[in-house]
Amino acid sequence: CRTLEWQVCGAQGVLPGQLGEKIVFATAPKSLDIWGRKSLGACGGWVPDGIRAKPHEYASHDVFFLETCLLHQICINGDELFELDAGQPFACNFSQPRFEELQQILVEPAEGGEPLRQCGTSD
């Protein structure tokens, strides 16, 4: 929830200390690779101690996928994210209706899908 809150505030340019309405990515969203070594759910990033006792947690690399998808959903110009280079600023054209659609998606139970993978276990 805090990640979503931070993202919405950043998209609207209201984060404390944020200079203007632009967000700058250290890593370009277009570099995301859903099939690569650092793909979503691959458990390829940093994982906190004790993760093996907690099923279905996410590694640090998964968070960037989440952040990019959230911005893509709530910004009318979300497709522009995938044209950015690292360090290039992005100004979100925030959409309240798209945010409300995301809210509805998040409160409804997921249907079907692949079984969740547990970080720290072998396949």
C-alpha cells in the first residue's frame, strides 16, 4: 500500500522535496524483461533474511515491475514510460478514472493464473 501511495503522490508531483511533477528513473522501464534472469517472480533480487519461512514474497527486482505497471495504469501517457532512457524525466498525465479502475482491480480477488513461486526454493 505504501508503494502505491508513494507512486500516486509522485505521479501528481506532491512528494516532499519533489521539484515539479516529473519522475526520473535510474533504470529505464523499457529495460524490463519479463523472460530474463531478473524477470518478475524469478526471485533474482535482494531478499530479506528469513524469507524462506514466508511463502510468496517478492524480491527487490519485482518491485520495479510493480512500480512501472502502476504508473502505466494511472497515467494517461503511461505508454511513454517504455520510450524513456535511464535518467530521462517523465511527467505523468494522472487519470482519476484510471486510478479508480486500478483500485477496483486491486480489491477484487484474482482468478486463475499460474501457481505462485516461493522465493528461496528450488524448482
